[in-house]
Amino acid sequence: MYTVSFQEFDFKQPSLPCFLLFLVLLPLSSAAQSYSNITLGSSLVAQDDEYSAWASSPSSGDFAFGFQKVGNDGFLLAIWFDKMPEKTIVWSANRNHLVQRGSKAELTTDGRLVLWDQRGRQIWAAVSANPGASHATMLDTGNLVLASQDSSILWQSFDNPTDTVLPTQAMNLDTQIIARYTETNYSNGRFKFILQRDGNLLLYTTDFPFTDKVAAYWSTQDSIGSGFQVIFNQSGYIYLAARNGTLLDTVFPALSSSPAQDFYLRATVDYDGVLRQYAYPKTSVATSGGSGAKAWTTLSFQPSNICQRIGGGYGGGACGYNSYCMLSEDKQRPICQCIPGYSFIDKNDIRKGCRPNFGFCDEASQKTDLFEFETMESADWFDSSYEDFEGVTEDWCRQACLSDCFCAVATFKDGECKKRRIPLSNGIVDPDVGGKALVKVRKGNANDESRSTLIRVGSVLLGGSTFLNLLLFLLTLMMFSRLKRKEASVAIHPQKLTPLPAIYLPSFTYSELEKATNGFEEQLGSGAFGTVYKGDLPSEPRKSVAVKKLHKTERNGEQEFQAEVTAIGRTNHKNLVQLLGFCNEGQNRLLVHEYMRNGSLAKFLFQNPRPSWYERIKIVFGTAEGLCYLHEECSSCTIHCDIKPENILLDDSFTARISDFGLAKLLKKDETRTTTAIRGTKGYVAPEWFRNMAITVKVDVYSFGILLLEAICCRKNLEQDAEEEDRMILAEWAYDCYVGETLHLLVEKDEEAMRDMKMVKKFVMIAIWCIQEDPSLRPTMKKVTQMMEGAAAVPVPPNPNSVEFAL
Ligand SMILES: *[C@@H]1O[C@H](CO)[C@@H](O)[C@H](O)[C@H]1NC(C)=O
Ligand SMILES: *[C@@H]1O[C@H](CO)[C@@H](O)[C@H](O)[C@H]1NC(C)=O
Ligand SMILES: *[C@@H]1O[C@H](CO)[C@@H](O)[C@H](O)[C@H]1NC(C)=O
Ligand SMILES: *[C@@H]1O[C@H](CO)[C@@H](O)[C@H](O)[C@H]1NC(C)=O
Ligand SMILES: *[C@@H]1O[C@H](CO)[C@@H](O)[C@H](O)[C@H]1NC(C)=O
């Protein structure tokens, strides 16, 4: 399960237009009239410029039931969140059959709820086994009920969900929720979430335009066939329960840090097939320093990577035929793209798939010299070849595909060549796949769109040069901001490539920085490399910075310093603290970084009460990703040398940001000056520092392992005054607990973690791998992230100290 911590709420900077919009829309929220009881004979009529609705009661009016206009296509008889400008729909009566102006919904005098279209035809009716309701009520939970005289419920919308479930709603056996078709089309779509009569809870693709199941791509794991109800409780916790009420499996955890009652919550199977849990702040955050702009934010989702989950040579899968699926940079949503030489059949409905821009097996296609290949790295279509060859070369594979007019794509991996024909099902681009795909295209026919996509894909997968990375970063930023704006837009059209200006890292004078820090007044911290001060750059708007004054030394020349600093400045990743500028004046060398408002992980971890388990996981995960980038992806591999909670800073959204990277290299010349060559901090340094062995990236992996244990247990590795002696060194105690199967001792009094022992165990195992004495046994950071994500299995770790070194 992939959990996005709560703190990812993006309360953007106050922006006037947003704020105004909010103000303008506000009066609408009171448009629906509140009826405690909707009496027999009441009706609503669909009208263009008016909300015609009944608000929920008895008091809150959070929800309304009535007609909502969908674009210019017609009206839905729906239930929606009424107090937000978006009026997000959570249920509808006529999703597959929009009605027009003049249509009418009525609670008839014989106690039925009926929808008639503008021509008086019955479109829908609430059907209950026992007709004759005496009244209806739109409840504050978002549930519309028809009740009898004695208030027993005859029919309720909660029993007939569309694509969303709400807190207090339960899904009973044989209940399903079906994704909508596209972002703006509420019809039944291509994916569904169902609690089957046999007690299993799954996500399926459907045989659109019908809703029968085709392929399962997610299910609960611990509860084969014993589920009875899916419960979404008021804490935001969604779980599968047995008939006797026992909790069997968690779908989504409860909100971790903030009280659930401050948020509107919902869980929706989105049109991209991902089941997401969302939150929306109830009150404006303007008072607490944010802005009035609010939005739905994803808290958690399933499955963690839909691209990997839907395979096989059948059906359109996550993205439609002849396309490929790739997880977005933030790993939260699938992105669908056509393979090179192919175009979307319908740009407004990309899951219809892609068609080739040229003919197959027509007369012209017999001439092999008319075709060439576009290469896609790490792309695959599982189990869908029509001819396989082993022990061949890539060149042979190319020729074989070229001379076969049926062959649309050949995949080549480890001497194996697989020919594939169209339509191609379930394509995926993912670093785990490996190998390459050779896509046959008519010469001069691969359009620019797919070319630039390829470049992007290539740079994601290969890590490429600094230039590509920077390019990628900018592209990602652009994509990201688009995504942010249009929350559910999955189709990302590749950006046009534009040349970048040369990299420029501002240099400051000493007096400028002296002024910015008010004479180095407020000290934020100090360490092996120097002292850090808080400052404010006189830019507009004022920007807070952290100014690091490096120890005065006589060492590397000016040019060299500048080159190193520029290299650090080029390093750019969401989990690294960005270098903004520097000062290099005589003996004064200073670095200017982004200011991280929320301090360090050390301050966060070792506070009382301990921070939420899920936040800790998120931060450790971010740290792993940042390190992985430093080790593998940025142009020159960077060893950090001093990974510890003090050097992991937290930004406003509690994202982990590694600081002080590159300094080890920058100050290398200093080593002669100090008596000991050991860098790093006691408790976190790898044993090879003491052993005169080569220092590699694996020293960081070791330190990360210690940090991971500290984050699991919220305590320091070395605790002199531990109650029991065998608990003094966390690394050793953790291994003992692992072997003795007493891991719960590590997270005593931590309820969230106690409920998540499987994850605790997995993380402890990963940590034990990281702190192996023998550096070659430690995994790479890449492998660590894969194991944490669940993309790679975690084998049983050996005793970290089992290897004896010759000293
Ligand atoms: C709604 O109607 C039912 C049945 O007529 C009645 O028992 C109940 O008290 C009414 N509720 C309110 C809030 O008026
Ligand atoms: C929504 O999609 C379905 C399926 O393609 C289509 O039949 C229907 O006309 C669409 N509705 C709207 C309002 O476009
Ligand atoms: C939701 O369920 C969880 C797990 O059963 C429980 O700990 C929590 O107290 C529940 N919250 C509410 C409001 O019922
Ligand atoms: C409840 O049901 C589950 C699954 O059917 C079973 O494993 C468990 O032992 C039951 N618990 C009790 C207290 O009956
Ligand atoms: C984190 O930063 C935010 C925004 O500045 C602030 O509101 C919050 O109190 C900080 N939290 C901690 C634990 O410092």
C-alpha cells in the first residue's frame, strides 16, 4: 500500500484570483434549501441557471440532493458536497442517462422517488422491496434515505453507490462501485471495486460498455474469502471486516495526524482505475497563514502502481491498445502515451488507445527499406507475443521484425526476441522491466510528439546527463503544475523542447550576506563544516534562506571551489535542499540554501509525543529517494558521508530534504588538516571508515540503515541511559528482536505502528540489510527504495556482524 501522508496538503501561496473565486462562489453554497423531512409530493425541476436541490439536515447542510448540470450535456440527479465551490458529486441516479432542462424528480404521494425526463418518461426510480415511504431525508452524512412512518429505512443511496463511498458508509457483499468514464463523463467506466459475494474484495477492469469483470488488478491479501463488509469509518479508516466484525484487512489507514472531523473525506474509484482516498479541509485555512484556495488532496491510493498490475495479452488495460502506461514522476498516477509512430484515436478519450500513422501489410509495407525502428528502453507487453526466438542477437531481431509485415513491435532482452502484433495490450514502461522494445515505424513517420516523449522516457530511465536531468526536472515541474491545476487530468501531452539558458548560480558578496543575516545574528545550527544562520534575501517576495558559513581554511583554489559549488547547484531533486547561491571572497566561503521551516528530522523524530508512523515512513522514503538520486542519477555520483537525522530537513509540507550533500567532496582538501580522516558522525558511520577500506556509496547505505531504525523506533541509535543494557545500541537490539520475533518491543506504545507490524518487520529487515558490516552485502539505495515500495522482495537478512574483517 502506498500512503501519502497527510502533510502533503498543498496550501498554496495566497493568490488573489483564487481567493476572489472562492468569495464569489461562496453564496452559492447556501442556495440549496434545508428540509428536515422531505414530504410526499415534493419535487425538484432541472433548470439552467439555478441549483434546484434539497440540502442535508438536521444542521450542517454539507450535502445536497438535486439536479446538477454536467457541462452542456444535461443534468444529473445527484448528491454532492454542497459547501465547496466544486460541488463534488458523490452519487447520482442517472449516470448513464443525462436528462435535460425541465426534467423532474419527485417524491410521489405513494412514497416512491422518481426521475422523469423533460418529456415525462420515467428514467429512474428508487426501488425498495417495501414501497410506501412516508418521507425522505437527505442526511448530513451524504446518505439520502426513504423512510417509513416509524423511521425505518426503506431505501438509501448508501446501499446503491456509484463511484464513491463516504465516511459511515459500508459496502455489503455483492456491492460494487464503478469508475466514471472520463473526468467529465459520469457514465459507467472501465474499472470497478467490488466486494464479491464470495467474500473477496478486488479491483477489476470491466468489459466496457458492460460492467462485468475482466481482469483483477488488486485485492486484499490477508482475507481470502472471509470478508463481509467494507467499512469506512469517521476516522477515515477503510477496512474489510468479517461477519463477526473482526478487522481482516486495511484498505486505507485512518488519517494520521489531523483530526478527521476537520476534513471532508471520500474514497473514489477514479476513471484511471486507481482507488483513491481524498480529503478536503472544511474550514478555510486563511486564518492559519494559508490562503482560501482549497482542493481535494489524495491521502492514499491502491494499487501503488497500476501499470505493473494490469498485464496479459488481453483487453485495453490501464491505458488502451497500442499505448504504454508509465507512473507519473510523483508516482501517484498512471500516464498513458502512444508508442512512437502511433496517435491517440481520440485525444479527449485517450483510453480508446492509439492507431498507427501508417499501414501494415499493404503493398507498400512489403518493402522493408521503408521502415525503421524507434527504440523504447524498458518497455514491455507481457505475455502477448505471437513468435519467440531465443539465443539471437538484437540485429537478428530487427531483421526478423522488419521482414515480417505482421510484426509491429519486437522486444529484445537477454538474447530473447519476441514478435508482437497490434493491437498491443497493456504496454508498460518501467525501470524494473529492463530490455528494450523496437517499434516499427514508417520512415519519416514518427511524429514529433512521440519523439519528444521518447527523449523524456529515455532520460527518466537512463538517468542521463546533467543536462537531461535538468531538462527533465523542468519538464516535470511543468507537468506537475499542470497536474496540480487540473487534479485528475491524466493525459500529459509532452512539452515542446526548448533550449535552456546556461546554468547560473548567483554569487553574493560577503556584505550582502552579512546584511541578509542581520550580522549573522540568528544561528540555526553548527556542524563539522561550519555554522548556519537564518537570513532573508531582499527579493520580492522576501525569501528566507539558510546561510552556511564554512570554516575558514586555506584550501582549494577559487576556480575549484566555484566548480564544485556549481556542481552542487546543478543537483536538483525534490528530496534535496536546493543551493541558491554562494559567496567566495578571500577566506570567506558561504553557501546559501533554501530555508527549511520545519527543522530537522532529528527534532521531529525525538519529540514527545512521537510523530505519526505514516509520516515517518513518508520521510524515510523521501530520504531514500534523495540518496538514490545522489548515488545514481545525478551526473557525478555523490557520496554524502554524513547521513543522520540532523541532516535531513523538513520543508513546509514535511517532505524530507537532504542537506549538506556535496560538502564532503567540496572540503576534501581539508582532510590533511584534521587528525582523523573519518567523516560522519558517531553512531552512523560505517565500519569501513575504521578499516582503511575504500569508501564507497555504501557508507551512506549504512548510515541510512541506522536512520531507518531510528525512524521506526523514534529513538537514537546510541542511548547511554537505556533502561536495559542490551537495548543501548539500537542496531543490535533491533537485530535481536528480529531474530527473537519480538519486534513489537521496538514500537511499544506506538499504536499506529503496532497495527502495521508487517510493514515494521519489512522495514527492520531492510535496515538490517543496510547495516551489514560487509559493504558488498548492503543493497544499493535503488534496491532499498524498491524494497520499501514493494517492487522488490526483501530476503531474510543475515546477522550484520557475522562477517569478520581482517584488520
Ligand atoms: C420526519 O417524519 C417522521 C415520520 O413522519 C417523523 O417521525 C419525524 O419526527 C420527522 N422528523 C422531523 C425532523 O421532522
Ligand atoms: C460518456 O461516455 C459514454 C461512453 O463512451 C458515451 O456513450 C456517452 O455519450 C458519453 N456522455 C457524454 C455526456 O458525453
Ligand atoms: C475506526 O476504526 C478504527 C479501527 O477499527 C478504530 O481504531 C477507530 O477508533 C475507528 N474510529 C471511529 C470514529 O469509529
Ligand atoms: C471472526 O471471523 C474470522 C474470519 O471468519 C475468524 O478468523 C475469527 O477467528 C473470528 N473471530 C471471533 C472472535 O469469532
Ligand atoms: C511546520 O511548518 C509549518 C509552516 O510553516 C508550521 O505551521 C508548522 O507549525 C511547522 N511544524 C513544526 C512541527 O515545526
